[in-house]
Amino acid sequence: MKRTMRGNVEALDTILRAWSTGDRATMAAAARRVADEHPGVDTPSLRTALPPGWTTLGSVVHSGMASFADDVAAPNAPLPDAEIPARLAAVTEACVACHQTYRFTTAP
Ligand code: HEC
């Protein structure tokens, strides 16, 4: 999970840096890596333990990054620069909401 989380923040860094040089392909690839990482879904023991709110916020990150990856480098009508901050903020809002709500703790 820590590896996933560090990957998330690294992806945001990559996306912002690549945007500053107009490298849409790198932006899309970084977003796709986040979208394709599913620790909660791929780990059966976690799947049953995770609360519904967790799953919902995780889905916002995954679907938001998947659609961002599709749209940012779309060959015909790529996402306009002006729309990029709002699309990323929709994802980071879920990052923040999850961090405000959940902590990893060990059972007492
Ligand atoms: C579904 C819940 C959830 C979502 C969504 C989520 N996180 Fe996390 N993240 C956590 C939890 C829980 C921790 C551990 C926090 C704690 O126990 O204090 C964490 C920790 C982290 C850490 C610290 C990792 C470490 O090495 O200790 C980073 C960085 C991080 N998240 C980045 C992100 C970013 C960026 C996003 C959005 C793209 C994101 N997270 C989305 C639940 C989430």
C-alpha cells in the first residue's frame, strides 16, 4: 500500500512536470499507471476488510486517472490546458478525503 501511495504522488509529480514541457504522452502514461494499480481489489483479504467509503474514494482516483489518461493525449480532441487543473483536482480531492478519513492501525 505504501508503494501504491508513493506511486500516486510520484505520478502527480510526473504529470505536472510533463505538462510543463507539453509532453502529453508522459502525462497519459503516468495517469494510466495509477489507474491500473488496484491493491484493494487485487488482494482478496483486503477486499473484504475495506469499508465501502474507502472503495468509493479509491474508485474516484482510478476512474479519474483512467479518463484523464484517455483524454489528455486523445489524438483528435486532447483535453484543453484550461481543463487540466480541474480534472486533476477531482482526483486529489479524493486523495485528501481518504487521508482525512482513514489511518492504518494495527488491531488492539
Ligand atoms: C482509498 C483511500 C486512499 C486514497 C484514495 C488515497 N490514499 Fe494515500 N494513503 C491512504 C492511507 C490510509 C494512508 C496511510 C495514512 C496513515 O495511516 O497515516 C495513505 C498514505 C499516503 C502517502 C504516504 C505513504 C508513505 O510512504 O507513508 C502518500 C504519499 C499518499 N498516501 C499519496 C496519495 C495520493 C497522491 C493519492 C491520490 C492520487 C492518494 N494517496 C489516495 C489512503 C488513501
